[in-house]
Amino acid sequence: MRTVTFGGATSLDNFLARPDGGVDWLRFNDGAAEIMKTFWSSIDTILMGRKTYEVAARANPAASKRKRKTSAAPRQTGPTTYVFSKTLPDQDGLTIVREDVVPFVRRLKEAPGKDICLMGGGELARPLFEAGLIDRVGFNVHPVLLGAGVPAFHPMNHQIDLELVECRPLGDGCVYLDYRVARSGR
């Protein structure tokens, strides 16, 4: 079965972005680039919510217009991206999923392929954590306290226990944390 990893970059106080979506505080360095290169080679699917997609599209308009996999088109070389939204209008080259995230991801995990990345989107992560569908949590934690912003984690209906896999300094005061979700028979 495929592994679903929830991850990205956060401030030390658990924010993915400033309240306005800004990420000018992120520090890019060789250590982070090495982690990303290894991780991106292990996945073939990206999941994101509407808000994360809109931030990504504003930051990189060319990438948001790249052709996505459709049932009639040959497989692209990069990851297939699914954007979960009930409000985004249909767009050429974008796979918008309007169904509930839990059964959709359950089917994806059982399908053949590489691993799956849940990018940003603490709101999208919550039901997947609650359904036991997230297997790993990996974050590049930056040495900044934003005080407010877009949280990486939202209140859940039960505790999620984690087992540390790796903790690595990346440079510039950043630390990479990789956890496996502990399966306790819930």
C-alpha cells in the first residue's frame, strides 16, 4: 500500500504561512534542497486543497497551467496533482476532486504507484488523520515565531501518536523532522 506523507515547511509556532498567505520568512538552503530532491523522487501524486492550490498558483503561475493527467491523456512525467474543492471552477489541465477526501485517498492508497504527498493544507489533513490515512509527517521547521497565520494542524477528534524517524539540522537554523504515524489499533 502507498504511503501518504503530510508535510511542508512551518514556523516554530506551527504556521504554514502568514495570515495573508505570505511565506517570505522561508529559508531555502542546500539541506532542504537535498531532502526535497529525495522526497520528490519517491512520489507520483500530490494532494492539495483549494487554498493551497491558489497560493501555489499565485507563486508559480506557469506550474499551475502545466498539463495534468487525465484519463484520455498519456501519463505526464511529473506528479499527478489533485486539488480538492467544491468551489473552484473546472479548468483545463487541472484535476479538481469534488468528492469527499477520505474515500478518494483510500482508493489512491490501494492503487499501484509511488507514494503520495499531502502538501500544505492543515484543513485537508484533519479528516485524513482522523481516518488513519496519513502515514508520515515531515516538516522543515524554520526558526521564526510568526504569532499568527495559517496553521499546519487543526483540532482533531483524537490524539495522533508519532514515532520519530529522523531529526536533522538543515542549516540556517532550520530542522527537518520526519515522523511515522504510530498505529495503535484505534
